[in-house]
Amino acid sequence: MAILNGKRALVIGAGSGIGQATARLFHNEGARVACADLNRAAAQATAAELGAAPCFQLDIADHQQVHRTVDSAAKALGGLDLMVSTPFGPVSFVIENLPPEQWQREFNVLASGTLYAFQAAIPWLRKAGGGVLLSATASLFGDYGAHTHPAIFPAYSAAKAAQEMIIKATAMLHSREGIRSCGVQPGFTRTEGAVRTLEENGIQVDQFEARIGEGMPMGMAMPEAVAEGFLFLASDYASYITGYTLLVDGGSYAGRFGRMLY
Amino acid sequence: MSEMIDMTLAAGLLEGSRCLVMAGADGIGEAIANRFRSEGAAVHQTGGASGTGSFCRVEDVAASFTAARAALGKLNLVVLAYSQWSTMSPEKWSTDRFQELMASNAAMAVETGRLALREIEGSGALCFISTDWALATSPDLGLMGASKAPLGPITKSLALHGAKRGLRVNAIFMGLIDSPQLRAFAAERGAEAGISGDAFERLVARVPIGRAGTPDEIAKATAFICSPRSRHVTGVSVLVDGGLLYA
Ligand SMILES: NC(=O)c1ccc[n+]([C@@H]2O[C@H](COP(=O)([O-])OP(=O)(O)OC[C@H]3O[C@@H](n4cnc5c(N)ncnc54)[C@H](O)[C@@H]3O)[C@@H](O)[C@H]2O)c1
């Protein structure tokens, strides 16, 4: 029996990278998956691959669009049991000259977007008698609250720390209804978004991988491996896990002290 | 094509694995052994109510590896699910008691790690069972928590050592799991506080998920984390606690 047989899942960010790998894995594990993304063509490509899955274009930072999309997706799937959000957009590298609009955009896509998606999904999960809310945070940029490591993306890191708190607060308030809320903290993962971000800063991904070296004990993650973390938390194997964020980073965090070079 | 996928999945998460489970008296090891078998692993259990041999001293670790090896051949999974339970008010603390707890809960993990690196060739998984009390505690559980706390750095260093060859090492942190030990603790505390009614239900009512966990819920999470479906998960502390610690 497939691990997610009969489950109905919406993946926001399904057009690329970790979200796309998660949509594929959930589909292969028996779930019915709806795909949503800011990039319409990318969402359509993933949806087509999954056999004409329901597909939506949305900006997760827009409260109304999120509610409309979640409602439409749930209607198309005949209800909703699982929701995953993995958006990633342009990031900034400064504090001193960080324009307020850039700060707000990064914060809204990651933190506010997570909140909006959870808000919109909760009534559907409740109607289904329970379910799981999932979101990608970041292992090296926002883990464990107090251990938050600001790295070099200040706005991104702040938003990731906020996401962690949204995940935990949702768990505290809604776990009793059978609505679990969890996150996955990927280590550095070879996705379009990650490769593009490096290239925009004049760094080739292979150079980067070589430089970090031992800092990623099992090497750079592939999106398929990170998607397995979402599969675990979405499944009945994690029935007693809520308010928790799982690191899927091949030991990067375990070895960070004295090893990570940035 | 889709039929082929279904067949692989029907095989269970741990098909073809050979696993040693070292159990204590709290039923967690039993649940793990049962779950691992139902996921397709061949399991040798030492200690616990249904395991072979006794398992409560550090010397029993090497003996367990030898017995499992003889029963199953070369192992690729090892789970240390033994916990020595102890509740003791700080006023009654004794260094003897503390050393006893360290010699079981902590030293057994050290010995298990060392032997697992040698026993498991190439890729595989090692998993320790710890408790939330190693991360945050209540007055009477401090010593037990302290004796489990070393599992954090022990897990991480073994994970770093094994990463290159795909030997993954993780720790599961249990919240309030329904066991005779937890029920006895709840009853004891309930009596001390003069609480009438079901002390256990009162204790677990504050867990965000609203109930105690079952031993199989620890076992399910352990199975997934040990399985090839968690190929990039290593050096991690997995909280299986219904949100008790963080939420
Ligand atoms: N790749 C890594 O190394 C890494 C590490 C840690 C955390 N993460 C996190 O994992 C998640 C996925 O990252 P990825 O590397 O797969 O990125 P990616 O860029 O490859 O994919 C992200 C997808 O999100 C979509 N998206 C962007 N803005 C959106 C918006 N406003 N509304 C809806 N969709 C939007 C994009 O169009 C894209 O399809 C992100 O939350 C990211 O922060 C990634």
C-alpha cells in the first residue's frame, strides 16, 4: 500500500525544486495532488506530468489569492488532507541598505505566505477530520528558534524564524483537532532557485559545493531527498509528531561548529 | 509501470534489512521490534519482555551484537531503545545513583555507537531512543534527563563519522508515551499532590496533541527515519512528542 493512499494534497511552489519533487513523490505515494505556483507555466508543467492534476497560479503573499486558491484546490480534489508550501523568491544580502520594499516582499512571501496558506487550509482539514500542514523553513538560516543562524540573508533568515513560530503556534492551537503542523529544514539543496541565487552573485554551484565540502557531510541534497522529509511528516508514520521541524541536511547542522565555512 | 511501483511499496519500508533492537522494560523496544518486522526487517531483539538474554549493563551491548550477528548475519540497522527510568527529588539525589544512570543510559550509547561503526559495513542506520527530559525537565526527572542528554553530541559525532559511507545516525526523543513507567510516575505524583481521579490522564492532557503517545508511534517514526526513505537525514534529533517540548 502506498504511504499516502487516498490523501488529497495541495503543494504551493510545485513549479520547481523541492515543491516539485514533493508533488511528484506525494503523487507516486498514492495522493491526489493539486499544484500551485507563482509561475503559471511551471505549475502547469508539473501538473501535466502528474496526469492533468488541478493547477493554480497564485502569489502566496496575497491573502485573498491564497484563500481563493486553497478553496478551489480543495473543491477540485473533493477535500483536503495535506498542504505543503515551499515558495522561494529573490533574496537580499544586506542589512544597512536593505530597502523596506525588499524586506517586506521577502517577509511576505515566506512568513506571511505560510500564515495565509495555513489559515486557508485549516477549515478544510477540520472538515476532513484532521490533516497535516507543512512548510519548508531552512536549516542553516533559521533553525530551532534560539539557534537561528543569520548567515548572509538577513531578511530571508528573519522570515524563516517567523515561519518556525507560525508552525509551532499552529501546532499548539490546532493539534487537538487532529491538525498537525510541521516543517522541513533542508540543507543546501540543488534546485533551480538555489543555483540561480548563487549565479546571480557570481558563484557557480560546483565551486560552492567544493568550498563548503566537509560542511555538507553527505554532500549537497537533491530535492527528491528533501521531499522524503515531507513524505514522512505527512504520513501516518509521524502521527505523534507536531510543532516540529525536521532537518534534512545530510549532517550539515550536526557538523556546523568548526566545519561550516560561511 | 504503476503496478511495479505498488509492488515495491507493498514490500514495507525496511524490506531486506537485518536489525538489532536492544530493549528495556518500558515496552518501547518491543514496539520497535514488532514494527520493524511488519515493515519487512529481520529483527533480533535483546532485553525487554520478549527479547533474548538480559540487557541492562554496558557489557550486554557487545553480547547483543554477537547474538544478533549469529542469528541474522551482517547487520545494517541498530536501535538502542533501552532506557533506565528514574525519578528522584533533588533533595534525595546521590552521586551513586547518577553514576548508575550514566553507566546505563549514556555509556550504552557510547558502546553501541562504537560497535555499530564496526558491525555495519557501508550504508545503514543507527538510532538511539532518548527522551524530551534530556532537553527540558521537571524537578524529579533531572537525573534521568541528564543521563540521556549525552545522546545529542554522541549522535552527531557518529553521524559525521558515518556520513561519507551512508551510515546515518539519529536520535528519537520521546514525549509522554504510555508505558508502565510513565503511569507509575503519574500515580506517584498524583498521590503526592493529593489529586483524585486519573493522574495519567491529567498528566497527558497538557500535551498539545491532547493525549499520550503509543509505543508504536515511537516505533513508526523510528522505522521511517531508519529506512532508505530518509536517505539524507542524519545527525538529527527527532521529537516524537505530540508538540510537548516546542509547541
Ligand atoms: N534549495 C535550498 O538550498 C534550500 C535550503 C533551505 C531552504 N529552502 C527552502 O525550500 C523551499 C523551496 O526552495 P527551492 O530551492 O525548491 O526553490 P525554487 O526556486 O527552485 O522553487 C520555488 C518555487 O516557488 C515559486 N514561488 C516563488 N514565489 C512565489 C510566490 N510568491 N507564490 C507562490 N509561489 C512562489 C517559484 O516560482 C518556484 O517554482 C523554499 O522555502 C526555500 O527557502 C531551500
